[in-house]
Amino acid sequence: MNYKMFLIKYAEIGTKGKNRYVFEEILCKRMRARLKPLGKFEVKRAYGRIYIEAFSEYDYDEVISKLTGIFGIAGICPVSVVNELEYDSIAKELVAFIGREYENKNFTFKMHVRRNNKTFPIESMEMNSRLGGELLDAYENEGLSVDVHNPDVMIDVEIRDSVYIYSKIIPGPGGLPVGTNGKAVALLSGGIDSPVAAYMIAKRGVEIEAVYFHAPPFTSERAKEKVKDLARIVAKYSGPIKLHVVNFTECQLAIYDNCPHDQLTIIMKRIMFKMAEDIAKKDDCQCIVTGESIGQVSSQTTFSLGVINEAVDMDVFRPLIGLDKQEIIDIAEKIGTYETSILPYEDCCTTFVAKHPVTKPTLDLIQKSEKKLEGIIEPLYKEALETVEVINIR
Amino acid sequence: MEAYFDNAATTRVYPEVKDIMIKIMEEDYGNPSSLHMKGVTAEKYIREASEIIAKTLKVESSEIFFTSGGTESNNLALIGTAMAHKRKGMHIISSSIEHASVISTLEFLKDQGFEVTFIGVDEKGIINLSELEAAIRKDTIIVSCMYVNNEIGAVQPLNEISKIVRRKNPEIIIHTDAVQAYGKIPVFPKKTDIDIMSLSGHKIHGPKGSGALYIKNKTLIKPIIYGGGQQKNIRSGTENVPAIAGMGVAAKKTFENFDEKIENIRNIKDYFIKKVTELPEVYDNSGEAPHIASISFTGVRSEVMLHALEDKGIYVSSGSACSSNKKTVSGVLTSIGLPEERLESTLRFSFGEDNTIEQADYAFDVISKLLPMLRRYVRK
């Protein structure tokens, strides 16, 4: 039998003061959108909580899988609802509920009754002991016992216009509802790091757009498909992603032809950052997100990061900056991008990466090299931005 | 212009193949095992297909078994034979340049306790016959050697191989993966003295998911798929009638005007190789097969060249298409001793009866324009 109702717990929204209403509304909106294809549900805010009520049959696993991908949700409690405000009905359902929920009843519990509806005649304390007694009568021989200080399971019974019984909390992803913290442009490469970075920023409530730099024939159509697949996985959490595909070949060749090879990556990234900034400004994004982590490759030394950063005015957020590769892989595996990330298609640059790139570039040095691009790169830059392919990933 | 030069990866089905498949799916959709008319009609398609294929190989139709393709045929041939003969011995001989569906199957058999010897090849990709002879033992039960190599088109001397094997140990089962040979060069297992031969439908303008295995009468083999006992218990499962009939029609069409068609394909291949190797630092690694040209463009990574050609409507493969999503340097090219810089700059152009000399000219023009540009951009 499916639950008629879920109680949604959220952590940080509660601390947001006056904005709380807005945050809750956005979270509800996200839930409504995700649940819509799965059945008839009503998502409502009541008594300072968010409830989902089901009005049709639905697939439990599908619903839980959708809800555990929505940022802002700390936990999901499947709720049993008793409509009659009668002690006997409540007790009967409580015993049945615990019977269904826990096959193994060798655990300790504590009753936690709240009587918000004061027309109900029995007080909370008395309800606690009477209902606890009913459970012990039913399941004590199977190992069930009471522990009011450190229970394995807290059993909640809320008495309102109906009675709500719940005990399990399915953990949600945490974070904040997407759309409550502005918008970012994430650089997606097709590797392991960048989708994780986009995920982490989305988790803080930021809407995501993405930029991918495509360099045919040096990168393949499959590499682009792979980036689309990665964006699709991230979009399961972040909601729809507007993916900008920039054809970067001409710019890359111009850099190759005119600049010292050991500086190619740095100069290339500076131009990519500028393009991302232009796209971000045009689409009202406030920041750029990258998957860089200190020291991972030569262009991610503190020297290189500094020089690259100088290319743009906009804030660049690097949520993975202090993580080890394995820590990044662990998150990638958890969110489901890892398997796709490791597919072996060329990313944009292996042809162009120098065998011994600079690791301690100075801004002075790089700017001198960039001088050689003056008059050459501008039309290519403009052309690349004018021919961006926009793909809406859902 | 468009030029599909990837016919060793797969081919376009003949219109007649499509027609018969649609007819079967729409009208004659019965289960060949059913006792009623619909079943009998379906069964007739299978009989016809096996008769056509048997005729092209000059064998009995009772010696043809249908599978889901070359990979399954190779699996059934190797695992089925190994299981049926393991009491006699557990030693298997194969070559170092086999298709992944043979190599991986042999790796599996290794895990099951079989011993496998891989015989090396010379710089043309031809198996070393004296090494083969020396490797044959009393407990050898299978010698498996591909007929035509899928990457470079080397044609193995199967006649000599079978003679050597029979002389040293007549009980050995000889298997050949003839997926790239069937429909390209004359293939007659009885004359060549081969016991088991793998075929694929989609390489000869038949549908994907169709394949066959020639198993000489009285050859002991165990099934690898168990079920309702179809196809004399060798390959259970309701027969894929549309695919089987499609493969039959494809085989029939392939062998119409065979010599003329093959000559034409070979002319295109030779013409293309001749022109393209006139360009600086372009090398030919091709074998004798009429349809496969393996060309190294030194200084350009094969994937880059592939995508640059794709952009101009020319479709080719790097490595072999079936395994190109694994990023490894080709085992075949390594085995024939290609130098490092050619290993990663080799493309396969494979021709078919739809191709023309004009397409070869077009590809040559495109390549001669692309090469100088692409060669400028290398890692430094």
C-alpha cells in the first residue's frame, strides 16, 4: 500500500528569516514540477511545514528518487494519515503502521505526540504513554522496547484536523532550492570535475547555465554528445540547463599559430573565461563556475589560476578547489556522472597541450604573448560567440 | 559529395532485404516452431536462407546454423567446441590479430582452465606458419584463425593452415572467423578443409543482428544458449526469421555478378591507395583483401583526420569500428610492427559495391587539402 502523504523536512530554509516564504514557495514549485509526470499530487505548505498529498496511484520508488534529487529537501517522511480523531483508530493504525514499516522489531523507540488540535481530549503526555503501551503490547515479544533518552526510532504522531503518523526519514540531498541564489555559467569540459562543480553550485540554490568549447575536427561529435549527457545528469538535480556550445577551433588555431606553445593552455583558458563572462552577462548570470582544483594540472597551479582569473571581472567560483581527485570522484559516483565522464573521447585540447607547459606563468609574460594575437583574435572571438549553438537540457 | 568508406564496419541493406523483412514482419510473422500454416511459412524462409548460404559456400544446408551475428558465431564456435572436446585436451591455438569477439572469448576460456597459444604474424599480418606448426600438440583441440583481417585486410593462407594442422593432428577442429572474407573472396570450407566458419549478415548488405555458423556434419559442438532446442539443439531460441531471411537475400544478391563487383571494389581500393600514397609521408599497410585499405597519415592523429573527413561527408574508421569506443592502440597494427607514429595515425577505408571512382577522387582531393593544415597542429 502506498503512503497517502509525505512530510518534507528542510534544514536551512528555516533560518532564512523574512525570505522564508519565498524559499518555501520555490521549493514547492520545484517539487510540483518534478512530481507532475508521476501522478496527481498536491504540494502544500501548512503549519510551517511542507506536505505532499497523493491523489492518485503512483510508483513509490520513482517518487522518492525524484524527491531525493531536489535541493533544499533535508528529509522525506512517509506519513500514515488517520482521519478519525478517535483514540482507538489512532492506536490501531499506529500498531499496523509500525508492523508494516519494520520487519525486524528488535529496536528501541520513543513516542513523540503533538496535540496541536486542543479539541482532542487526551493530552500529549498521556497519549505518549498510552500509545507506547499499545506498541509494547503488540511487539514486545519481538524485541521492541522503549528508550526515552537515546531511541533508535522516534515515532511522531501529530494530532491536527487529522492525525499524522511517521517515523522514517529518507535523507534528501540538502542544500537550497535552485532559483533562490541567482544564476551561474559553468564551464563543462566532459571530464570528471566540471559536472561535480556545477552540481555543487546548483546545490546552493544557484540556477545553472553551461558552456562547452567544441573544436572540430580535433574533438569529436561524441565528445559533444558526452557533454550533453553530463549536463542531462546534472539537470536531474539542478533543473533545466541552458547549454552553450562554442565552436572554438579557429580561436585555438590562432593561438597555436601565434603564441609560445608552453603558454597555449593558459592563453586559451583566458579566452574561454572571457567568452563565458560575455555569455554570463548576456544571460544575467552573476558568476562563473569551474571544476579547477589546486595543483591538478599545470594550468591549475596558484600561479596559473591567478593569471587566468585576471582575464575576467566576474566572480569565478571553484567549489572543488581544495578537494583531492579521489574526493571529487566519490561525489561524481554519488551523483552519477562518473561513468559518463570517463568515456574516452578526446576533449578539446589534447592536440594543443604542450608537452611541457608553464607552471609559473606571470601575467606580464602572458599579456606579452597575447599582444601577438591583437588584430587576429578579435574577429574570431566575435564569430565564435555569434555562432554559439544553444541546447536546452532538461 | 558523400562517400561511405566504412563498409567493413557495416553496410547498407539491399532494398530486397528490407522488402522481405517487412513482408515477414507484417504478414508471415509466425513462429517457425508452430504447427499451423503460419509456422510452416516462417520455417520455409529459414530453409530458403540456409539453402542460399549453403550454396554460396558449396556445403549442405543442414550445416548452416543461424545466430545473432559474427560475435555470437565466434562465441558458439569456440566455447561450444571447447566444451565438447575438453576431455581430449584443453589447448587452443589462435593468432595475435583476431577480432575482439575471438580474443575475448579465448580469454574467457583461459579463465575456465584452457590454455591458449597466440601465433604471431609477419609485417604483412600473415600468420607465421612454422610457429603454428611448432605450437600444435597432442592435446590441442582447436585452431582458430581469421580469414581476412578486419583492420588491414590481410588474407590468411587457410589452405596451408589446414594442411599443416591435419598433418600434425587430424582431430583438431579448425575454425575460421570469415566475417570479413565472406562475400569478398572465394570461401569454400570443404575445399579448404575447415570445420567451423563464422559469418555475419550486416557486412554483406544484410541486417544487423544476423549471422551464421557453418558447422561441418558430425562435428561435436555444445550449445552456449539453452532453451527450446531450435536449430537441432545447437542454438535455442525462436529464430529471428526476418533477419535470417534478410541475410539469405543479402547472400544471394552479393554473389550475383560476384567477380565483376569484386573487381570493381578492388579497382577503387587500388586506385585510392595509389593516389593517396603519392602524398608525402602517407603509407599503405593494406593486405590482399579487395575492400580494405589501411593508410597511415604520419603526423595526424587518426581521430582528428576521421572527424575532419566526416565534416566533408567521408566516413571511415580508426581501428575497427566495432571496438573504436575503446581507446587503445590497435593490436593488429602493433602486431605487424608499425612504428609508433604510424600506430596512432592510421585510418581504415573500406569499400563496397555502392562506391565509385569519383568518390575515391573526392576523398583524395579532400585529404590532400586537409593534410598540410592538420599536420601543422601537433603537440610540441
